[in-house]
Amino acid sequence: MVTKASFTKKASLVNFFVYCTRYGQEEGDEYQKVLYYYPPEASEDSKIRTVGLAEAVIRFTGTFNCEHPCEYLTTKKTKQYFYEPEPDFWMAMTIGIPVTEKVKDGVSVPEYCSEDVWSNVYRSILIQSYEMFRFFMGTFESVLTKVSDDVNGLKSRLEHFYSKYVLTMELEHASLLDAIHGLIFLPLDRQNFLKIHCLVNLLEEQYPCARHVVFLYNEMLVWSGLEQKDMQVFYRYLTTNLFPSCAPEVMNSGRMTPQAGRFLLGPPDVKEEENFGKIPHVILHAGPTPEELQLVIYKLQNACICIFIDGTCRPGPVCFPWLFLWDIFYMDNFIYPTDTLQLTMDFFRKLEAFLLTHAPPVVEDVTTQQAKRLHSAAPDQHFKYVYFNRTNLAQKNTVIIEPGDRSSGGIPVEALRLLPDLHSDLHHMGTRVEIAAKMTNDYWVVAKLSDSREFYVVLNQKSASLLEITEEVQKLCRSQFNNIFFVD
């Protein structure tokens, strides 16, 4: 008799490393190409063998298709993912495949479930790890340039960043949302949206050093001055790193009264002269040239105002009145301050005073609208869904209720595991596809692709036919997405 047990071991990180093929070309110098390796306690020989095997696999598979390098390698116990973010620089991540146990004739037999390690999900996580490094540190090449091509300088920065980052990758909770990497927008009426727009414009007018402003409410995006690609990385940082780590501190802070706020990134208290808190430098890459800015985030009630400050900002040209009119077209006739902007405590006091003067009425109006919307919301339905629009990165979901919350929303785990596979199938079958799958527990999982829009729904309708499920999905699209065009 054979009985199946639950998972005895979930997906786990076996190793994570970065290497560069420019280095270590001579025999005996192979260790020089390893720029970062996790786990750090691995022996030097183990690092060299692992990196050498990855390099050999990529080189061998490249002989069959040089334009599309190998993306992953599957073995019985592991899956290894590869990514070349920059020429000659490679990143790799090895995932331990989940294991279940079968008891056969009284003997426990392990069974490796490679189908539960989705290539589209975990390779996306690997790519996101590079994008996050680039957001805070810059590209690998730019780091090398800053340290005068000293590879040890690049190694130290990789060690500083990834030694903390890899510990935050919740690989055992990876899901479809890690593959689509969308943004959750807050639905607002026109009047409240215009109020926020005016607040942002007033802030940028008052503080020219504020190059970009992002406004969020309850961790949902309302306004963004960033390009989509940068916003995607920044939103992931907020929802998976900053907000979860700040939540206990914010909840226990005595300064968080209804009429007061605080800096999440910036001075914890503007009354303390020397404590500036954390003000990270970030680098935006979606524009024509990289922008290196400083990030300040202010929390007011349920709203977060994120300000990207240009430290090289100058107040503007000053022209002497005796210059002739045509002289103003020549840069030599303008006098610029020699000092760049300094983020002093006085600057933060004025910024906080500005925000506390203009932002509370706007935030209160948004809070009122959201309270009315939640009060009039329909009761929980017998379906759960995920919607994603690749054009604007908009994401809506009721499967995972809140950003950072890994609960399944009451649907079977088997249905959650099926979603990444359906996501992969949709993108191999055209631009207008619909797939319906019935599970053994009477749940139906339907995936629908219409141009750039993806829709996944899990329904629990016992003894329903395929025709009835199709009609139910159409009703759901009309009720939940009545302003979105789906091709049937």
C-alpha cells in the first residue's frame, strides 16, 4: 500500500553566485572570476567547481543557440537558473527541489517534485535580485568604474548588498505574483486624484530638488513620477523590504498621531540635530541616462510620500542686471553656487512643515472615500482571481489579499501551484488564449490572455460543466472589470 505524505522539505536556496568571465582565465587563477558566493562558508574548491560547471553548461548550450543562452538546468534534486545582466557578468541561483515522502511496504521513499519549482517564477526572482542591486548600487560596470577597475571594490559591494538580500528571498513562498511583478493601484475618483496631483505639483514647485515624487496609500500606488521599470523595482523594495521592516516601529511610535507623521527614510525626529537616520542613494536607469538621487520617505497616517532628491540640484541661474540681453544665452554669463544641495536638518524641518500643512486634508479625503468603498463592497464571493496588465503593470488580486501577505485566500494550495504553469502556457500559445482546468477537488482554474491583459480565476462550483464555468468567467469579467476590454 502506498500513502503520500505532506512536504517534508520545501524549495530552498542551495547557492547564489555572481562571476565574471574576464577574470581567472589562467589555470590556477579560476577563483578570481568568483565575485560573490552564497553560502559564504563554502570552501574555495566548492565555489570554483560550482562556478566552473555553470560556465561549462552555458558555453556548451551556447553552441546550439548563441542568441539565447541557457536559462536553467534541471537535475533530480536541484534547478539552477542563469542570467547575464551585463556582458561577461553572470548570475546563477540554485534551488533545492521540494521533497515529499511515499511510504511503500513500510519503507519511506523520497520523491522530488520538480514541477513545483516553476522556471518562470524563480528566474524572475533571480533577475529581480540584479535589478535591486542596480537600483541601490548601479550596474556592475559602473561600480568597477567608480573603484578604478579594482575588482576587490566590486566584490566588497556585492558582499555588502547580497549578504543581506539573499536572506530576504522567501523562495518557499514564491508564487505567480513573483513572475508578473505588478503594481497594485488604488482606485480613486477624479476629484481626489486631482487633489493628489496638485499636492505633488506644489511639492515639486516648492522644492525643485525633488526630481520625482511617488504617492502611496495603504501600500497601493496612487501617483508615480518614475518610469515604469524603475517604479516596478521601487515598489517591490517598498512592499517586500521597507514596509514590513518598518511596520512594528511605526505602530509603536508615539509621534504617529492623526495630525502628525514621521520619516521612514530620513530623520527619526527633526528635533534631534545629529540623527539623520537612513537616507539611501538610489540610481534610476529607465531614462536616457542614469540618475543618482537620494530617497526620502514621509509617512502620514495611511499615506506614504516618497521623494527622490537630486543632491546636485541648484536653485537656478543668476544673471547680473548689467548684462546685455543676448548675453543670457551664454552659460559663461551665469553665476552658479559652488556648493551642491546639503540635506540639513533645517531642510527636513521645512519639508515636514510643508507636508503637515498641505497633505493632511488630502489624505483625510482619500481615507473617507476608501471607507465608503469598503462599506459598499460586495461580500466575499466563491471565486478568487488575479488580473495583470502588462501595458501599465496594473495588478489586482484576491488570491493573496495584501502586499507581503503570503496567505492563499482560502483556496487550495494545489490551485496556487497551477497558476504559474498556466502563466507560462499562455505566453506560448498566442495573444488571445483561454485555458480551463478542473481539479480533483471540484475546483476550476481558468487562465485568460487578451493581448496584454492576463486574468486568472479560481472557482469552486461542484459538478459544474465547462460551459457553465465559461459563462461564470464572462459574468465575472463584466462585474469586476466592466471598463476593461476582453476579447472573448
